[in-house]
Amino acid sequence: MKLADLVNLLDGTVVTDTSLDDYEVAGAMSADLMSDVLASIRPESVLLTGLCNPQVVRTALIADIRAIVFIRGKNPAQETINIANEENIPLITTNYGLYEASGILYREGLQSYETQTEDDCS
């Protein structure tokens, strides 16, 4: 899916200086725990999250995440935006909640790029 189409579907706003022309994402994952992201996301994904600190961008770099969508109208701090601009990672905000934003993208054909882990919750 073209990232520009994703922005339109989520009524999103791009808060970085990155041009979306060359960006495509193959799948998506929704999470707030960056340890879960590192353990289970596949490359070339978009991450939907409510976590807005700079660690999200650093996690995106490690995990080869193409873009980050902040949900519930959350806006990242300028420090986070600056890091994303330096690394060419588009940051997008949407007023949709995590569940609804994920559902919209899934309905439009964006695959889940979350892999199953062997974690035991006990």
C-alpha cells in the first residue's frame, strides 16, 4: 500500500518533512510495547502506536519499520520529529483509536506483519 493512501484512509496528518512519494508498506502492526515490536514485527511495515517518545523512532530503525502512525490524536514531541526527519521515517498522526485504525487498514487489504512469538504470559 502506498503510504499516501494510508494517510488518506486514516484522515492522517504527516508531521515530518518526509515526502511520501516513494514510500510503500507491505503490512502493519499495532503495539505500545517496543519489546513486542522488536520481537514480532516484519520489515517494511508501518507501526501503529500510542507511544510518542523518541524510542519509537529508534525501534523503527532497528526493525526496518517504514513509517509510524500515532493514534488518538497524539502528537510526538519535537525531539521525536527531529530524529524521524534525520532518519527519513515518516510520522503520521490520526484521531482514530488503535483498534479502529487497525481495522480500517486491514479492511483495505493491508496485511498483518506481526509474527507469532513463543512468549509465555504466565
